[in-house]
Amino acid sequence: MSWSDYHLDHPALCTPLVPLRGLLSAFCERKEAINPGFHAYCMTSSGAMAAAVAAELANTALCLPGEEFMVPEDERDVKFRPISTKTITPNNASSYTFMEHFDRELTALVSSGAYVDQSGAVYSSLEQLASSAGYSALVSPEGGIMGHCLNAGWAVQRRDMLNKLRYAQTSERYIVVYAIGSNGSGSTPQAAYNRTSSGRSITVDSSSAPDIINTVDYYCDSDGKWRCYSASEITRILPSFNGVPETSVGVMKFSAVAPEGYGAPAGDSWTEVFDPLGTTVSSGANSFVLSGGSFVSWRYGSAEIPAGSSGTNYLRGWEARNVQIIYDYNTTFDFREE
């Protein structure tokens, strides 16, 4: 499907229900991209809409439970009747047109903070979204003397505004795969570390916003042996969409800093050192593009561990702060900017 299939390239030359269906469909796919439960909610009988109801939704309300409607025999007879305020929220207004109700829902979607521009700046209002689409002012949804009829200028502007909602931002929706080894010993820190490699186990952390920590901890005991308590190294960071539509385009950004005591036995004093540990991470800002199904893919067991002072506990590696992921849904949407 495309905008032209719903005459949203020239909505003034079409009966109004068709372009409004198109706007509603495009709105719903953009909401579904950031709301895992949205599609299921719309399709359950308790949530309000069977498939037939969803098809005619543009003539009544936007995904609100308990709505009823009459399907006209001839779409040219459709009246854009007001929507009772009791179906939305109690306030002083007596009714809403479809255009006003659409803008309420679009405002809520934009205000969620989930959509950003290409640089990662969050959209915060319809006016800002309209500006990003090249407009100096927001077309009013009231329709003026047209009353409840379709304002074609409004429809075109909302089409262009929906086109800008393509970059979805999240601090979650990723999976970290670790290779974990422990209790290696040797004459040097590197030898102790190498002993942990043969018995590594692979652990997948798919919890919500898992920690991103890549570390090795070691010390020199009283007999001069270096001992590696553990090596917990990241091998892959994968996207996790948690019920929202998948996309193959995205970027992960975070700041890398020295680790802060993760895995250190209680009561021990540790010297914490930033070390990439064989990864491509650098201290400070980092950015990784989603490619081949993963943000990063690294080897493990290949780090070079420098020696230190005997009697000192070392924690080498890094941890991620301020994780941000921006997914680009433009190629996923049916309604997209061509």
C-alpha cells in the first residue's frame, strides 16, 4: 500500500472516508512500532475492534473500547459526525470531529518521546513535527466553515508529518551475549586469563535493558601466582523488538567508562582500569550500526592483560552508560516517504 492508494497525494479529489482510512492506517502502524500491545489490543473483542470495525474506524473513533457505528451503504453519504466526549475524556467541549480526535491521538504519540529526528532529537509537539516536515504553521483540525467535512490541507500536512515519524528511540530492546570463564591461574596475568578461555560458558541476557559490562578481574596471591577470578566478555549485542515490528536499520550509542567494582568480592579493594579487552570500544562515546542481525560481534579469549603490582586486585574492562538505540522504521512501514 502507499499514500496514493488512499488518495492522500490529492485528497481534495476524493470522497473523504478513503484518505481518512489511509491516515488512520498509517497512524496505527507507527503506534504499533513503539507499542508492543497495540495491535493485539485492537484485534481482541474486549479491546473493541474486530477486523470489520477497524476497517471503518475512520468514521468514528481511534481504537477506543466499546464503540459502535453504522456502515453507510454508500460511502458518499458519510457524515463526519461529532464524537461524544464521554468516549474520550470528560471536559468542557461538547464534541470532537475526526480531525480533532486524530490530532489528540497524534499528540499523545509524539509526546511519548519514542520518536526522534535523524540526529536523535525528541519530537515534543505537533508544531515541532510540522516544522520538521517543512511547514511554518500547523493547519487547524477544526475545518472552519467546513464543519465536520474533510480539510484537505489538514490531511496533506498530517500525511507529511506522519512521514517524519520513522526513527523510534529506546533505551531497551537489546540482548547481550556473554562468554564467562573463572578461576584461571598462571605465572602472569595473561596466563591466568588464558586458562579461563577453555571452560567458557555462553550466557544470554535478554532482560529489559540488560547491563553492558565487559570485564576481567585478577590479582597476585602470596605465592606469586596470578589468579583470574572471572572473565565476563561480551560476544554479541543483538536487537530485541519485544513484540513490535522488526527492522533491519538501526544504531546503538553509549558512553564507555571504566568498570566500577562489578564482580569484586565484598571487602576487597580494586584498581579499576578502562581496557577495551579485544573489542572495538573506546573510552567515551561509541556508536554501532545494526548489521547482519547484530549491533556488535566480537571474539572472546583474545585480550592482552598487562601485569601489575603483586598484592593488588585489578578490574579491567569497561561498562556502557546512557545506552540509546534508534531504529529506522521507514523501510518497514507500508506508508513511507518514497
